[in-house]
Amino acid sequence: QSWSRGMSYCLHSESCLDTGPIYVRENGKLHMVNQGAGGIHNVTAKTRPFSLFSRSFSVELCMNREDDRARRQRTDHFIFTYTKEGNLRYSAKSLFSLVLGYISDNVDHIDSLIGFPEQIAEKLFSAAEARQKFTEPVTGLRALQKFTEAYGGLVLCSLCLRNRYLVISEKLEEIKSFRELTCLDLSCCKLGDEHELLEHLTKEALSSVKRLLLKDNSLSDAGLRRMTAPVRVLKKGLENLLVLDLSCNPKITDVGIGYLLSFKKLNCLDISGTGLKDVDAVIKRLQMQIGLVHSKVPLKEFDHSNCKTEGWAEQTVLQWEQAIMEAMKPQDNLRSRVAAFHFYGKTHRIKEVVKCTLEEPETKASGNLQFYKENVQNCHLPLKKEVAGSHELKNNKKRALAEQERERTSKQKHLCLTVEDWDLLNTY
């Protein structure tokens, strides 16, 4: 009776809920409780099937939606292709590609790559570069330093930063991490004498530089004195320099040219557009002391299209520039600011825009002051058109590079920096 009373209480208390039939085992037999009559009946073979969930109930397989990286790694383990019949087929990636992707995702945590095979390191660098790991502010620098410490010139042997003053100001530490560079083009960057990058040129990491282009960088005699001090005093620094371009720096005088006499290995020199007072005396001095002869025609070595960025990090430098260009795009509020000046009657001071051109009027006025050594081949070749059929392919490649350079410079023409902006950049 107590059992039946408890069962009837449960049935009456939960009568509002559709719990379905209730089964009770008694004396080794299974009975079903009839809720309507409150009695107990034996289980028959033809009982109506009961569904555990209602029709409106649905089940959703939930994943951690915040962990997108884990989800991407799951899908990256497979390669999806189509068969000839048009069916989708997937196959697992190789263990090497999986490990390569994992290490490239965590490339900033690598302790050292010294002694690691170059072939595998190049693939690792490309994988990290595709993930834009070297564009990150802190971890990108740390990862890049691991590669430059181990492989030096393989990461980058030639670097062209002509007219890329914004890249220099934003990625100065990354640029300073490159080692064993043989060619460095810093033309038209307005660095000045006190810039940190010019001081870095005297370090041992850049003692391998053989070609240095410093055209139009607001250099003076003081800057040349600092650059040549390690060579003149310690016989270190830029002692392997072969080609030097100092054109379009009007603050360089006869005194500054005297500091260049310590570059005994120098084969080609361009000082056009400088502030020389006695040009004839400088020409004689260069010929007598380091054997440089004045050229009457422009030299091929100072054609700026010859220097370009080469190495594993070639695309990395382009990624830096593209990121900076994207950051400079949202400047639509400048027009509204100028309109507000006119509306409220305030006089808007017109600021002088600093422009950089490869051919300055000062160069034309002072004439061509390019020098070469007569006993050195391929240094005193004049700029002329080659007619041979074998050189036409080279010219086509140069034209393609020139078109790319025009597209890049056309984008930078829209970046009109004022004098105050240049002063701010020179404080870095």
C-alpha cells in the first residue's frame, strides 16, 4: 500500500508533464503503470514506440567557435581535389608539410637555426612569410633575427629602399637585422647626418657592403666624417666598398671629399650635385691618391635600376610597404579640415612639399662628376643601348622592372610629406 500510495502521488504531482509510460519491475517481471487509471499492467509485445525527445527537439554539435586557429588546423590537414568524374576527393597532407606549417605558425619561439639545413630553412621562411609572420610588430622582428643570424646573405643580399623613407622609419630595427648585404640603395630618403641607419652602416654586420647609394640624403661633411671614421682609424666598417653614390647632396664640400680618400678599394664614385668649390683640385686629388679618373659620360654603375631587393625576404619588404600604404589610406578627413579652415576664416598656411627626383637641377649645373678606375672592367661602361639580340631579353626584363618601379613611385607621389613631417622622420 505504501508503494502504491507513493506511486499515485508521483503520478498526480507530475500529471502536467508528459513523461510517457513508466515501467516498474516487480517479482522479476516488468510492468507498465497506466497513468490514466492508476493501475499496473503487464508489458505486451505490441507497445507503442515512444520517442525519447519531442519532435521540436534538435541537437547541434557545438565547437569552440573562438578557436579559429584549431579549426583551420583541422582543415589544413587535408588536400581537397576533384576526380575526373567530378567527385570531391580529399587526401591527407604529408607529415613534413604539417610540421612545417606548425613551426611556421610558431616561428617566433624558435631558439636558434644555426646549423639547420638551408634548403629546409628556405621553405620554413617562405611558409612563415606566407602567413605574414614577419609583419607583426614584436614577434616578427624576433623571428626575422633568427634567420638573419643563421643565414645572413641568403635572407637578403641586396636591399633597395629608394624613396621608401616610410619603410625605413617604421621598420628600422628589422632593416638593421639584415646581415652580409652587398648592395644597399638608400637614395632619396632624406636621412640626414644623424640618422640611426647611417650609424649602423659602420657596424661589422654591414662590412660586406660593396655598393652603397646615398643620393639625395641631405648629407654634409659631418655625416661623411662619421661614416668613414671606422675605416680611417680602425680599418673596419666599409673597407670593402667598391661603388659609392653621393650625388645631390649640396652640403658636401671639398673637406668631405677628403674623408673618402680612405676607401682604397673604391672603383666608382659619383659626387655630382655636391657643393664643391674647386672642382679641378678635387678631380686631381682623387686621381692622384686613389686612382679615380673623371668620366665624361654617365657610368652604368650609377643606373639606379640595377639595384633591387634580392633574397628570401624580397616579398617581406613588399609586405612592409603594402601594410604602410594601407595604413596611410584613411586620410579623407584632410579635405574636411581644410574646408573648415576656409569656413571659419582661418588662413591655412601652405606648406612646402618635399619632392625627390632622380635628376636635380643642381646636377645639371655642376655637370657630371662621376669617377672610375681604368684598370677595373665593367665599371666605366657608359649608358648606351645594346643592339645585340642576346641583350634584348635583359632589356625586356629591365623594362618590366621599370614599369613595376613606376607603379610603386606613382603610389608614393600621393604621399606628400611636409617639412614638419620630414623633421619628425629625421628624429628617429
